Amino acid sequence: GSWNLKQFQELISGLIEDGIEEQLEPRDLLKLRKDLGILFHVFDTDKNGEVDSWEFAAGIFLLLEGSATQKLSFAFRLFDQQGTGTISRVELFTLMIAFVRVLLLYSLSEKIESKPTPTEQARIEEIAYHQAHKAVDAIFQRAGGGKFDRLGHEKVMALAMECAPWLEMLDLFSVGSTNPSPIR
């Protein structure tokens, strides 16, 4: 599924601990709602006015505790709907491009008040496409020269951080990560 801005704000508000809204001053409650709007625009990486499940997953992983490796492993398990323990080239590309978009948009969120300009969005898309494509090609190439349609999660995990070192940026957002890996 996907969520528009209002549905997204309700979803995230529902994830916040029960009773927190009663503890907030009206001014702080307005700031929370504004921040959720900014978060929505960060998560809505394709700028279609909705956050789909891939965008939500990539965005929410920034906020979860754990290392980049743990977040990536969780993402693979989450989207392995058949429970095969594998991921296709297309699925991996979709996940990787969502990660790149969210990382870029989050890093720019202080400079972008609500959503990027068309020029900024075009540049983000160009970078995201290039980085995701480069990483997925490298992973599949190193895994067997492109002769596989799907790869096991463990194989992808073993190659992902090497082929996509920008994934280590996920460590920067980990509240519980006490020893993040250095960015290469």
C-alpha cells in the first residue's frame, strides 16, 4: 500500500508512544506535525504525493536502532514475502534506489524546507539511479558473473557493504550503534 500526507502523519503519530501528545504543549505539537510533514517529503522519494511501502521501509530504517548491516538484513527479510531467502536484481535495485534517495533527502532536509525543487529532485534521481545501478551490478557480477536471477540474502549481505560503501551511512542514524563503521 501507500499513504498520502494525512495518512502518513496518522501512521507515524500512531507509532509514537501512547500519551505523548497529551504531554506536549500546543506549540510543540504543531512542531511535531510540521516535522512529520518534512519527514513525509523525505520518505516520498519519487515525489508522487504518496509514500509507498518501499519508500517507507527505506526511510524507517534510518530511524531504527542497529548497524547498517542489521538494517539491510531486516529490509531483505521484510520484503522476502515468499520466504525464499533470496532477492532478485529488480527487487535489490528497488531497495537500493530507495535507500540512496532517502539518504540524500535526509542529508538535505535541513536545507530543503518541504520538498526539493524540480532541479534538485532531478539531480537526486540521477545520483540515486547511478549509485543503485552500480551497486546492484557489482553485487551480481561478484556473485557469479550475472548468471543468477536471484541471490541469497547472505550472499548479498556479504557483498553489499563492499559494493555499496554508502550503505554505511545508515550507521550514522543508528541511535543504538555504539561503534559505527567508518565511512570509506
